[in-house]
Amino acid sequence: MNEALLVSNVLLWIAVLALLVAVIALARQVGILYERIAPMGALMMDSGPKVGDEARVFELPLLGGGTRRLGGTAPRATLLFFLSPTCPVCKKLLPILKSTRAAEQGWLDIVLASDGEAPAHEAFRRRAALDDFPYLLSAELGMHYRVAKLPYAVLIDESGRVRAKGLVNSREQLESLFAARELGVASVQEYLDQPRFAKERA
């Protein structure tokens, strides 16, 4: 009887140790995969003003009255967010824009931009509770930045230069524009394509 208990205990300990080794091996593999899979930043298009270029100065009418100046030197950076009332991804990002504005209010203004008929945008603005966001309607602005897909964002710094831009479908992609600005690169992908990171992912 004692021998049977002893054997079963030994077998249980062997099983526990084997499981421990398996967990450690899996944890290591997860770590390796995490290092190799780069974060997906905003998808930057090659067309339109390039990162580092001086942003063209616009004086555009605001939805609801008044005008807004874009480009040129300013006390704060500007995130120009292109959206549409019929874009479901844009609607999904609106709460993220609101929380981003609150979190980054020390250095960033967020300006919404679109084109089309004013009444449809007025109704959308009311439904989405966007009354406190500057909202521009300008086909010329979208054409200047070569906006082909939505939602699209352009980050213009305080000196009036394009610091980052791209198609943004998630909070991570939106925040990658800020990361690119802080890192002094055109995009997160450009930063990760540097030789030291490319070698680690190889």
C-alpha cells in the first residue's frame, strides 16, 4: 500500500514538473511572438503633403458659423480628423476622440473635417454630441490632404508642419500618430523598420 502511494506521489510530481516546463516554454514563445509582431500604426498614404512639410494655411468656415484657421504657427498642435456621418468606423471612434481631447488638452486641439451638405452634418453633429468640437466642411481640404478613405487623421504641430498622418481605425492607430511625433519619425512603422528593430524581428 505504502509503495503504491509512493509511486503515485512520484508520478504526480513528475506530471507537475512536466507541466511547469511546458508553461515556461509557452511563456517564452509568447514573449518571442510579442517582440516579433510589431504594433500596427496608422496606415500612411504616400499621396498628399509629406510628414515634415509645412501645412498649407487654410481659413475655412465652421459648421454653425465662424471660421477656423489651419496651418501656420499656433500655441497648440492640431489633430485634423476627417469623418463622415455615414462612416461606421468614424462613429466608433468618436468616444475615443472625446477621451483623447480630455487626456491631451494641454497640447492638442482636435478639429473635425468633412464635406457635403450642411444640414446632414448639423443633424449628425447633434446626434453624436459634437457641438463643442470645431467642425469644418470643405471639399478643398480633403483634396489637399488626398483623403481617399475614412477615418483619416493629420497631426499638425505648433510650428505648422505635418508631423504624422494616416488612416485610423482604432485607438491604437490614433495614438500611433502621437507616438510618431514624440519619436520624431513619420510613422511607427518607420521607427520599427530601423535596423535594430528589423534585426530583432527577423
